[in-house]
Amino acid sequence: MTNTARGCGILVALLMLVTERPSAAADDPARYEWANVTMNAAFAPRDGAGALSFRGRMWFIGGWNPSASQREFFPRICNNEVWSSPEGAEWTLVKPNTFKDSTFDATADWEGRHTAGYAVFRDRMWIVGGDVNQGRYQNDVWNSVDGRTWEFVNRDQPVPWRPRALHYTVVHDDRIWVIGGQTMPAFAKETSEEVFYRDLWTTQNGIDWQEVKPVEPCWSARGMIGGSAVFRGRIWILGGGTYDTPQTPSRKFHNDVWSSADGVSWTRHVEAAPWAARQYHDVAVWDERLWVMEGYNAKGGNRKDVWHSTDGEHWEEVPDTPWKPRHAASVFVHNGALWMVAGNNMESDVWKLRRK
């Protein structure tokens, strides 16, 4: 056999070996596993708390717990505590709750809230808007470099976007984006108008806002999406829904997938993903994938499933989720892992997902 023939034979054998070997990039849900970090973190149980990774620490912000047994920590249902942790097991109370009674000064500190907009932007942590648990809308914007002291960014200029709660908040293209949401006239008496938003607003400073108007085709009006999904230069809307109102007593639940690079033109990747339609779920980007986790659906209640995708069209489920069903959890992307913390299971548990 000539050297040329022998070389060709070796090349063919190598090509066959490479072809037969499973691709390292192939989706294989078995390569992920959850580890329990603690079932008894130092903070009281809650849902809807902000979850930010900033300067090497996880930051756990505010939250909601109406239980009489937790009134010490939630005297007004929501609080404005801030906790932080570098590794998820030990948590430090950075900012004690000051939202205690009617003497509270809403210009000196941010009111307790949950399911608000939370973001890391321009080396600061941001709280954008809030909820309606105090009988009105919280249309304020705050930021902080240390979690302890917060600046009232728009003290002298109200936000131009109309009253809303349950909005979706992301950072994209060097701007903070507020997307969708709705009015909640059964809770906030400022207006009886029922509105389900299908708009987008952006800012670079929390004061000056510009509306971005999407063109058809576009996602239907919605909110109730926790976390943030900005992936491959695009904003992603993954499911979501609407809360019931006096005029529209039935909630809506979605499992469609949309994305956009500019907020104007939108692409629908799937009309119905394999994961069940849901609201109050959390989304994230980690390990070069989109993630959809937990949430709520009226037909099945709280959920505990976890899904991931490299393109928004093909989805794989991580099997055997060990934590309890929940919605409105706090999901972190931090220190090379995906974290699931607390939520409507009302336990102070912390879990970490990593590659096997």
C-alpha cells in the first residue's frame, strides 16, 4: 500500500470516528443536575423578590408574604429588605426593612414591592416600577451601587408610561426596557380603566423615556414574566399572561416564543412551545441557552418544570426537578450556575443548577 493510500485510509477512519461520536453540543438534558445549597436561608420566605447578580454577589430584593406568621418581616405584606450572598448558602442582610407603617416616607426610600422591574445597568442595580399592593401604582425608579443606599432617580419627573404592574424588564442595546404589563383596577383605585399593554419603553437614565412601537406581527398584550432573556442580540418574550380583572375575569396563559433585535420588528419562533402555557414564571439566559422555569397555570397550579433551548424553537426539559412547585421565584445567573431561590412555595430554599 502506498503512503498516499494509507493516509487516505487513516483519514476516512478518523472521519467515521468523528461522525459516530455524539456531538458535545447536542442537547442532552441529563448533563444538568440540581444541587440543594440550603433549605433554610437567613431570609424569611417570600415570592416576587428581585434577583440580581452584581459585583460578585447575588442580591435578593424585597418580596411578598401575606402570612400572619411572617408579619414581623412583612408588616405591610411587601417589604424593602435587601439581602446578598456570594455563594448562596450564607446570606447577609444589607438593608433592613423600613416599610413598616403609614409614617413611611416614599421619597426617602423605596416602598416594599414584589414582581417589579429589576436590572443591572451601567454598574448599578435598578428597581423600575412596582406592584399595586398598597392600593396604587408604584411608578418610581431607584438605583444603587451597594444595595444599602438607594437613589430616587425620577423624583422630579414622573415616568411617562401609563400606570401598570406585572411588566417585563430587560437590559438590551445599552438601554433599560419596560415591556407590557397591565392595569389592576381591583387593587389600585387611581383608575378604573382596564388596560392590557402591548407597548415598549426604553431609557438610558431612568428619567427620559422613549416609546418603541412594535409593528405586526407581534406578541399579544401580556406581562407576568419574571427574570430577563436577552440572547444573541435579541429580546425574547417567552410565554406570559394576564391577571384577571373585574371586566375580564379569566386569566390568559401563553406558551408562544417571540424575539426582536429592536423592539419594532418581531419574529414568532413557535406558536406553542412544548412547555405548558404559564404566567409568573421565570426566564433566563445561561450556558448559551434560553431557560423557562416554574410558573403558574390555572389548570395545573404551580409548576416545577425546567426547559432550555439554543434557538427558541427546539426545547428540552431537564428531568427530575427536585424542588417543590412554585411561581414568582427568584432566579439568578451567577458564578457559572443557574439558581432557583424561594418563590410561592413559601420556603427559604436555595438550589443551584450546573453541568454534570
